[in-house]
Amino acid sequence: MASTFEPIPARGPRADSVTRFPVMTAARSSRSILPGFGLSLGFTLAYLGLIVLVPLSAAFLKTAGMSAHDFLAAVGSSRVMAAYRLSFGASLAAASVNVVFGFLVAWVLVRYPFPGKRLVDALVDLPFALPTAVAGIALTSLYASNGWIGRWLAPLGVKVAFTWAGVFVALTFIGLPFVVRTVQPVLQELEPEIEEAAATLGASRWQAVSRILLPELAPSLLTGFALAFARALGEYGSVVFIAGNMPMKTEIVPLLIITKLEQYDYRGATAIAVVMLVSSFLLLLLINLLQKWSRRSLAI
Amino acid sequence: MSIEAHNIRKRFGLFTALDGVDLNVPAGKLVALLGPSGSGKTTLLRIIAGLEFPDPGSGRVLFHGDDVTDLPAGRRKVGFVFQHYALFRHMSVFENVAFGLRVRGRRERPSDAAISERVHRLLELVQLDGLAGRYPSQLSGGQRQRVALARALAVEPKVLLLDEPFGALDARVRKDLRRWLRRFHDEIHLTTIFVTHDQEEALEIADEVVIMNQARVEQVGTPQQVYDRPANPFVYQFLGNVNVMRAPALAGAARRPGVAAEGAEGQIYVRPHDIELTPHASGGSGAAAIVRHIHAAGPHARLIVEQVETREQVEVEISRSELAALGVRVSDLVRLRLRQAHSFEEDYAI
């Protein structure tokens, strides 16, 4: 390379330790330190196309055959709109709660040694592994007005099972591991020195957490949020048991789609799915942008 | 502000990091805590900073005569610089330096204009003005370390503590930066303690060197004192090259009353540059030795010679002109004379 013969730039303003992967160069030049760019990119695109894009575009193709009027009628009915509100609202609420408590769980697992820590650590993954129907039935029997928890809530006038709150509880349950598992490794990597530095500079504990730790963890918290949210949007198995599935009240979008399918209304089902897809894609894109913005200065 | 530590003990589980250590740093001095890894020097520094606390009931830490043992780090008015900088990655250089001022309570917090002025003055002091808007990831190691220093100074500490400040830098930057630190200290006269395992670094810039080993202080003194009059074999060996020889081996070289009394077990310590070589043919005193190896790259020539009588190998350092005058080659015979040697039973000088 020509630059071999150029003087080495002096240390100073130009020094830059940010690693930049030579993606574009690798694509063009015949010799690269990271060979196989063409092959791996080709494979990636083919794989994503086959696994993600083809099934999804089928939904779009199906709805493409509908007239605008039919499409709006299919997705705009008040029953469908209520389902959208419930699905997006409950998923957002559940993901928000999971960010807070998932962070707490990750914090405790990383920072403090305690007996049974490994067991607790393993417990976090349980919602991943449990068949969602099992989770739904278990939650329903717990929160029903004669269940272990529901019987204490009923006298207070709080009903969880077969209400909006039940949907929220189920979505919180299945979303927790996503936040814990994305935050935990980042928290583990964080040098304890930066907190000590904050302490020697006179920062209170709260200031160290809010000004140093949380900004450092923001990208991973957002990732955890996005994953938990996306999972909650698509969740079906656990919700159908606890929600009661009353139209206009506790009917989630995935259930509505199944209902349409059972009525042989394939176009209606795909129309609802397309709206769901586009809006979740936009939301996830927004979260990704936020995340990019928050890690801009971290140079990771 | 002077720093005193009395009888500090610290254990981590079964490991004793500090075993009754005393330290006394006069105000305005630049003091090096020097020792091999695991000697307890960093733990001592962290206890002085308030990042670690001595074992209950053991010792006290005093700043300017006031007991600060139970004060948390944030209230001791210390500036601490970490080996790996510990900069806040999500903040610009400016915000890093301003952090200590921004977290103050509303009453003590300077105005934004005052903060900005002080940050820029500090960045000028560490020669980084103009990089205020950068992020730590865009700086070189030496620059990051100076940002860390400016950040520590922003809170107007009474004491500056540096933990292996140059340890993570490459050799040349390290040398530049440590001279810079010395000049810097001469300007601001802030009581400073820095931890290092590099004896050259400690001897070059410190007013006083505290040599630690295995949780204890071995010796305290000016660089010249500890180098010329090491208190014990450990210090002797830790500070620079040394030949450890059995005393009788050189009995022929230097017989003095008192030396013989040392007995056969006595060992003497000789620096390579305190040995003189003369041609064997010249006769005179000195033990006969065979030149085994000559390493003549660099400012000095290093020779490995083997004493004929004891077969002990000795490293000798002479100037290259001396080597030329001597005119020896590998396997030639020479005579050894000691200009200066130490034994820790009795002074041994020639």
C-alpha cells in the first residue's frame, strides 16, 4: 500500500483508536484481511430472503389483490382497531415494565454474590423455554378470582384474569428474559473504575447511576426493550388463556387473525397482518435509530 | 497537604495486602510507591483515596493531621487517576473534566460560565485545549491519561493520587509523560503519590521513593539514598541490576579486616558498573576470570565473565572506550576488582 511510505502521522489530534472495518474496501479489492465478504454477504441475503422475506411478502401479495375499499374495511373496523390498541398498548407497557425490572434483575445478578445465584440466573431463562400455553394456563389459574393471587386481589376490586391487566401480565412474563440477557453482559463488562472515578469526583451514588451507568447501558436497555416489545406483539399462546378473548375488550391482534382464518377470510387475516407488520417494523426501526443515537459517542 | 497513614492492615480473604504499613508524605512532595505486583502498593493508595477501607481496628489515615479514615472518597478532596483512565465514554472531553463540578450541590456549583472557564484552563494546563469536543474513543492513550488528570484536578483536590499512571502506555509516550508530570508537579506543588512497578520511573521523577514488598514497606528515602544505600537485599535487587556473589570468591580481590569475619555464608551485592576489569597479564590484585560473552550494542558494553576459582558468572558493565582500551575478546583472561560492594551484615567498600 502506498501509505507505507508516508510519514507516520504524529500522535495528537489525528490519532484515532476507533476501529473501522474496511467493508467497502473488502468488497472491491482482491486482497483483504477479512476475506469471504462476497460469499458471506450473499449467503446472508439469501438466507434472510428465504427465512424472513419470502413468507412475509406472501402476506403482502395476498393483500395486493384486495381493493382499497375492502382493505380499509378489513382493518378499519372498530373491533380490529380495538385489538390493535390492546396489542400495541399492552406490549409497550409490558416492555417498559420489563426494562425497569429486567435491569434490576441483571444488576443484582452481576453485582452481588449471594447463595443460589446460579439458580436464579437459570430461572430467568424459564419464560424462554416454557411452552407459552403452559405459562398462560398457569398465570390464569393464579390470577383467576379463586386463584392463589387472584383471591387476594378480588376483594380489592382488582380483576386481572380475563381483563386488559391479564394480557399485560402474560406479556410481562414472556418479555423479561430479553431485557435481562441483553443488559447483563454489558453490565458485566463495565469497569468498576468508572463508578469509583465518579465517587472520587464527589458524585453521589444516585448521580453515578443516573449520569454514568444509565447512559452507558442505554443501548443495551433499548435493545432489550425492542426485543421484549417485538416478542410481546407476536405472543399468542399465553395470552389467549388469560385474556378471555372478548371482542372489543380483551382480544389481541394475533387472535383476531386466527379467528379470521377460521372463518376462511384469508384476505382479511392477511390485511390485519400487513398493518401489524408495517407498524412493528416502523417502531423497531425507530428504536434502532434511537439506539444508534445513544451509542454514537460510545464508539462500540 | 501532608498525608499520614499509621499501621494500616488490609486482608482480602486469606491474602494479606497490607501488614501494618506506615507512610508519611510531607506536603508538596512527589512520592513514588514502588514495588512488585502484589506488594500492596495499589491497595495502600486506594485506602488513602477512600476507595478501600483498612481492616477494622487497624490503622488511621490522616490528611494534614485530620483523621479522614471514615470519610468516603467523595469527601476527602483527593484527585485519583486510574491506570486505565476510567473516562466516561459517553461524555466529551469537556464534560468529563466538568463532571466533578456539575455533580456539586446547587449552592457550591459554579455557574456554567465559570465551569467552562475552569475546564478550558485545565485542558490548557494538560496541553489538550482544542480537543474539548472529542470523545475519549477518539484520543490516544497519552491524551486520555491527561484528560483523566485534568478531570481529577477540576475538583481542586488537596492531594493527587495516581495508580500506575503510565502503565498502559507505550515506552516512548511513557517517558515523555513522566517528565511532563515532574515539570507539572514543580509548577503546582500538589502533594502527589503515584504507584509504579517501574524502578526507573520512580527513581527519575520522585522526590521520595517508598519501596514495598509483600505487604510491607522495605525502605523510604530519596532516589539517591535508596539506590546507593539499599536497606536490604530485596531493595538492592529490585533497584537495577546486581551481581550476588559469595564473599570469599573475591577475597583475593579485596581483603580488608572485617570482610573475613563475614564467614563463608556471607553474600555480597555488586552492581555491574561497580566492577573494574584489568588485563590479567598486568598482575596485581583481583580475581582471575574468563570472558564468556561481550554484548557491545548500546552506550555501555556488558560482559559476562566467569571467575576461575569459583566458576561464578558475573555481569560487568564498562564504557565502550574502556572496553576498547582493555582489548579483550571472548575466552581471554581478565582480573576483577570491585569499586563498591554491599553486604548486609557489614559495610563492605573498597
